Amino acid sequence: MAARALFTDYIDQNAARFVDRLAEAVAIPSVSGDAAHRADVLRMSAWLESQLKALGVSTRLADLGTHVVDGRELPLPPVILGRLGEDPAKKTVLVYGHYDVQPAEKSDGWSTEPFKLVEDYETGRLIGRGSTDDKGPIVGWLNVLEAHMALGLELPVNMRFCLEGMEESSSEGLDEFINSEVKKGKDSWFDGVDCVCICDNYWMNTRTPCLTYGLRGIIYFKMTVSGPAWDLHSGGFGRVVHEPLTDLIALMGKLVAPDGTILIPGVDEMVPPVSAEEREIYEQLDYSLEDLDEATGAHVTLANDVATALMGRMRLPALSLHGIEGAFSGPGGKTVIPGCVAGKFSIRLVPPQTPENVEALVVKHVREEFEKLRTKNTMKIENVGGCKPWAADYRHWNYEAARRATEVVYGRPPNLTREGGSIPVTLTFAEALGVNVLLLPMGRGDDRAHSTNEKLDRSNFIEGTKLLGTYLYEVAAISS
């Protein structure tokens, strides 16, 4: 207990300097999706590796090869592997994070320069691209390592790090690397890992920390209807030809009902009914319909009770219509019949659904509905990507350790949540390593990750750093 107290005191005493370290990280515009910033992503990897080395971590840069962006062949950013501690009597924790960020320009609507960390002393917010996603949590881990080194304290666990630079660009190359590395057995960098901790998500609201044990998967479709060889004037051809947009609208109307029910036979039916124990989890969450109204800016929630609304977000599949390509959408009027249009939609998946078993149902349903239209147009449906859902055992000692740490640092039990979004590497680690994976967020639900004015509250950064370190002590103390 004395070591923990020394650790948390050190974090408080050095908080200002830790904010400066985060500012250094934010200042590097490591935008993985923009070829013009690839050198910055590589510069970020070099900065991060040097920080780890200075804190006693043995590192290795894993080369993932090259890929093509905007017609240019570019090196993929390396995966930074880190190793600290080899004590067989200690548990070994693998930490994942990503050092790349989303694009950001002041002209997008930012109130400040996106790649300059600005501290708003009135609100306590640290504003800058990557502050919460995911540089803040990564720097939090660096702070934990520094505190122990400076105080001469031994870490209570062995640590491994896997930090990537392509998370915001589909984690290209990462799954293949992890699976190939695991196959090395005793020579693998991941050998001996007992659990995984990922800090790449957020609280549900602004007041209650949480632990996340599930993520929805996704499958994304593009449905193209083609007819005339070119766009036509509606004055000359309206009610003369089969119109692709009319057919497409009819098809999209057969996918989901206004109440959210998925109209594709067999999709909703795959999901088992909620148990009494699980429903109790949703009923006990510190969240309200008012929180949902605040998050959406309107009173548009489908359900009239919060438990049902949250199950719609966390444990049920959801089909969303995203847009129509090829249709007129500009200001003013344009009397054109488009010759080819494409509708885009996705389905968020939950266990036991997979992209494969849902795709078969979607394709069958869409083709059958298209036949009913008796149209002379043609239709093509494509699966343009997806990933499986993930759910962990929240009764595992890894979650119990995180729960205890949260109560120590924040003085209250965490919300136990599943999230509607997807982090594919979570399932990759769970399947490849065969160990429990924990999502332990640092930031709040209003951090605006991926949006303008992304921020991380200073209190979440400092208390979150304490949480990460305290979690390691609880992992060491708990019986496995």
C-alpha cells in the first residue's frame, strides 16, 4: 500500500509536466489516412519508442511492409513492441494503444489549432487532436512507468506493449502480424501474456467511469441499381423508363422499420433473449434517457425506458441507412433521372452473429425483394467490409481488478458496459492469445473523438493515469 501511495502522490506532483508530455505527442500530426502525413506518423513512432526506451522498456519495431495511398507506395507505420519485466512469479499484462490520429484542420470548425494542445483553465479541458484518441491514454502509461522509475519502485507486474500507427485506417497489417507473431510460440513477443488492457474507448457519460466487456461488429453493404446508360431528363423519360432511384428506394425501405426492427428474416432472430442477470446490468447503469437526449441533441430515442434503449445500443443488432451515391443532392432543383445509384447501409452485429452468416441472409433477402419489383433494371449488392463482434467474461479476475482500481481512484463502482462501435483488434487478441481482454477507458463520453475540438479533461488524464497504475497493483494482488 505504501508503494501505491507514493505512486499516486508522484502523479499529482508532476501533473503539469505530464500535460507537457501530452502536448509534445499532440503536436505531431500523425494522420495515418493522409499520405502527406506519413512522415509525421513515422516521426510519432520514433518519439514514442524513444520515450519507452528512456523508461527502461526494451523495444522492437515490427515492419509491416508497404501499401498504396493516393497512388503512392508508402511504408506502413511500424508496430512498436515493448517489454518490461521477466519475473515468472508475476502476472504479465499486455497494453494496446495507437499513436495515429484522425485528420484535423482549423477550417473544419476547430476553435483552436488542432495540433497544439490548449488547456482551457476555466473548463479543465485539454483540447487537441489525439488528446483522448489515443495519445492521452498512451501518455498515461508512460507516466505510470516514469513514476515507478523515478521512485525506484518495482512494477507489480510484467508489462508488454503493442502500439500501432494505423488504427484510424483499418489497422492495416496488424491482424496478420499478431497471428504470425503468436505462432512463434515461446519466441513470440506475446508469450506468457495473462491478460490484455486496451484504453481506446470512453465513459458513457461525463460522471461515471466504466469498464467495457463487449463491442458490436459490423458488416457494410453497397447496393447498386443500374438502368439507363446515362442520366435522363425527367420531362422526356419520366413514367417511360424503369427508374433506378425508385427501385433503390423501394429496396432500402425493405431493410429496416422505423422502430428499428430489422426486416431481413433471421437477423434479429439470431440473438438470444436477454437473461434476468444481464438485464439487471443495464438497469443498474448510471445513465438516463436525458443523457441520450443530450448526446443526440433531440428527444428521438426509440424506447421509453433506459434499459431497453441501452440494449438497443449495446446488445442488439442495428441496421442503419447511410446514404445514396449518384443521386442529386445539391441546392436547388435538378430534374434528372439518374442512370445508376448506389445505396449504402450497415448492420452492427452482436454475438453470435458474424459477417459471414449475416451476409448470406442479407443477399438472399435483397435479391428476393428486387425480383418482386418486376423491373428491367439490374441490381448488384456488395459486402465492402466488416468485422466480428466481441464479448468478454466480465466475471474474470482482469475485470475484477479493474473494478477495484476504479473504486480506489474514483470512489465509486464503474458502469459495466458494452459499446455499439467496433475495435477489431480486441477480438484478434482474444482469439490469438486466448486470454481475457479488458477495455479500460480514460476519457469521458463528451470528448468528441474524431470530431472538431476533441478534448480530454485534465482530471481524467491525471486520475486516469492513477487508474492505470492502480489497476496494475490490483492485477498483481488478485487471485487468478
